Amino acid sequence: MVSSTFKEESDVLDITLPRAGSATAQSLDYSLISITAEGTIYFEGNEINEEGLRTALALLIEESTESKVVLRADAGADFGVVIRAVDIARNVGVVQLSIPTDPLVAPQEVQ
């Protein structure tokens, strides 16, 4: 699994990404899973439940086993929902799963 920052021209959902010191900027051709702070799951911008996510990802992998998937989860999202989405992706055969974060900004020195 990769932790990265992703440049997107427009974010449909308001998601605050967690921060990670090892994050690097990347641009990929990928399918997008989003999880809001309230725990709502979206696939390619459409609200979906866990079974719908399983079906959508299975169809994606059926088309290409090399499909890339990015899971953008709000920093305030229920960790259980995020882990279930990761588990669903892995169970249907997604091997290229990335979870983006925002870069960790070092605290300013107090003068």
C-alpha cells in the first residue's frame, strides 16, 4: 500500500486528508473510492454501500487486473469503514491500492 498526495483539479467531496511525513505527490490514472467524515462511501463520485463497492471493484478488476484504485478517506472518518473498504478492495483482487495523505508540515519555531 502506498501513502501519497494526489493532485486533483477538482474535488467533488469535501475530504480532509490525514497528514504523513512520507507523502509524495503523484499523478495516476485510477478509480476513486472516497469516504467522508460521516462514513459515507463514494465510488467514482457516486454514493454506494459496501456491497455496491464490492460489485463495482470486482467489475473493475474483471476488466483489468492492473487497475489502480485510490481510497481517499477523511481524517475524521470512522476507521472501521476505511478498513472495511480496504478489505473489500483486497478481497476482490485490487493489488494497486493507494491511500493519499497531505504532507506533514513541521511546526513553526517559537521565537
